Amino acid sequence: MFLKWAKRIQLDTGICTLTNAFVIIRDSITNNYTILEAPLITHDLKNNIITAKTGTLKRFDHNDKAIGEGKASNIIVRGFRN
């Protein structure tokens, strides 16, 4: 499960491009979640792959306790379900 928000969203041939965006992705087994914030995020809707060249990842457990946070590059998120 995930939630997306962006200042600008463009959809082209199954690729959703999000500008100045964040994505919240919940792990369906542990209910932990990750927030990805980035200036540019792409979501391949057909293959369910989210990518960002640079951004910040924040991880939380299911009780909203912070697990970790850090800057990252070449971020790829695969295998989640809507």
C-alpha cells in the first residue's frame, strides 16, 4: 500500500512522474512504513517500481517510532502492492 503527493504529477505511457514529492510505502507484513521525499520520483505503474535519483528516506515502525533516516541516491522500491 502506498500514498503519493506531489507539487506536479505527469502521467505518460504508464510512467507517473512526481515533482517535489513524497511517497509513503507500508510493508503489508510488518505494518512498518517508509517515507521517500525527493525532488523527482518516477513510478512505473505497470511494473510497480518507484525510483528516485536522490532523496531522503525515513523509516517508522507501526507505532510511529522512528527506525532510521538518511539521505540516499539511486533509490529503487520494488515488489509492493497497491
